[in-house]
Amino acid sequence: MGNFHLRDSPGMIIMRTLGNLAELIGAELIGDSEAVVRQARPFDSASEGDITFASDAAYRAKVGGSDASAIIIAPPAITSGKNLLVARNPKLAFARAVELLHGKSYTPLGVSADLALGEGAVLGDDLSIHPRVTVGAGSIIGDRVTLHPGVVVGENCRVSDDTVIHPNVTVYDNCEIGSRVVIHAGTVIGADGFGFVPDEEGRQVKLLQLGRVIIEDDCEIGANCAIDRGGFGDTVLRRGVKLDNLVQVGHNTELGENTVVAALAGFSGGTQVGRNCVIAGQVGTNQHIRIGDRAIITGQAAVTKNVKPGAMIGGIIPAEDHKLWLQKQALYSRLPRLNERLARLEEIVLRIEQAGPD
């Protein structure tokens, strides 16, 4: 096991010609192919040597006044006297440009001398394992994996190639993490799901959680998320799932490929979410419901029933004046009685109508 050497890694400046950049991001260049850009910047602060993008019609109208060396826009092209890169999805093209200009190549830092390594654990090549990391017995760490300070990987886990786990992440025993996964600080993977059964005297008896967590390739998990292990089967994040910070994934939940989940969302046990879904912030689900492929759930929605593929559902409770809210709550409590009175009135009106004008 080699010594750990922290190397200086100042942000490199990668200069690219517009001709080269346009080819790499799939955009049509209108302007000087030999012009050079050094960094990506927001529209309002971009200057010479920068590339930016016009995100909407308002910014598109200001292209001619920008100091940026190049601007990514949506078609059709416009006459502006500026270097333009025309792309069907400007934001996507800009994201690719950011990666090309600012992305860092991987340089292995070695393995810290104070790594706590369990019996039978296997380490891959070209690793970056920082101080105060624990890898449990029987676990397998792939090539070019980065484990930041305070990471704990339990027993019989697998962490595959090119994955990055940030500080103080805990991965419980028997979990599997795919390749090119990014897990941000403070997240807990594989804690017990919330499973209890009351006994004859009402005391809660723990139902042991025997499943695993499986995270497939190319997922990204935000800070301070909790992904519980399955009760008997597994909790699964399919390829390309992206979680924001502070997301709760209950036991035996499955999130489909390329689904994105915003902060403070929570999935009750057994929830099944399809592919390419968008789950907004503070969404909550009932147990064992199914959300179909490409569904969109808007913020603060409580999902109590199955959702059809491609559906967009929502329903929120916005903040309002407290006294008005109290008045509404008082009215809500009277709704059953008011409904009964309305039904009686409808019966009376119906009898009158049936009796005719006489």
C-alpha cells in the first residue's frame, strides 16, 4: 500500500478554437473558426475569451451587445456580428462546452497509509483513497475510484470503476455501486428500511431488512440523501438516475433509468418509478405505487395512486395568510355536514321539478 501524496491541482485553462469546439458539441459555427475561447461564463458577465449561451428569447435579443467571444443560440441563426454556435438545445451544448473547457482529467493520488482495510478486500489500480477511509472485509474497489476522507464502505460491497465518493459517505454491508457514479457528502446507503410490526401488546418488533442497495452506472446522488436497503428484495437505482440533496429512498423502491429527483422528495417503501421521470421538490409517495415512464410530478405533490406513463400531475398547498388558513380549516371540517344538507336540498328540488308547475 503506497503513501498518499496530495498533489497541487490548480484549475487548468484549456483553450479551444471555435471550429474545434463546435465540432465536439455538435453545433453549427457562424463566424471565425480560429477564434479561441478559454472559459464558459454566464451571459451577463461573459467577456472576451468567454463562451456563453442565450437561454431564452430575452437573452437572444441581447446577443449583439454581448462582449463574449462566442454565444450558443438556438436556430434559426441571426445576424449579429458575433461568433455564433447554433445548436438545437443550447443549454445542452453549453453543458458540453463547460465540460470540455473546465473538466479535469483524472490523476490518481494513491492510497492513504491509514486506510482501514478488511480481510479479503480487493483494491483496484490507480486509486485515490484519502485519509480516514474504511473498506470492509470482502469488499471490492474498482480502478480509478476516489474515496474522500471519512468514507466507510462496509463488508462485501462492490464499488466499480471511476466512481467518486465524497467525504463522510457511509455504504452499509452488501451494497453494489456501479461505474462512474458520484455520491456527495453525508449520504447514507444501505441503512435499514423502516420496517416494524406491533406485537400483542403494541410494542414495535423490528422486521429485519435483508435486502441490498444496487446503484447502477452513471448515477449521481446529492448530499445527505438516505437510500434504504430492501426488506427482502433490493432497493435499486437504475442507470443514469440523478438525485438532488436530501432525498429519501425507502426500502424496495426502484427508480428507473435517467429519472431525476429534486430535493426533499421522499419515496415510501416499494415505490416503482419508471424511466425518464421528473420528480420535483418535496414530492412524497404512498407505499407500493407505480409511476409510469416519462411522468412528471410537480412540487409538493402527494402521490397516493398509480400514475400513468407520460402523465403530468400535481397539487400543492401554498403558504397564505394564517387567519385565512384557519378559516378554511374550520370550513373544511364542516364539509361533510354541508354535503349532507346539499344532498337533501337536491332531493327537494328534484321532487318539486317532478311535481310540475301545479
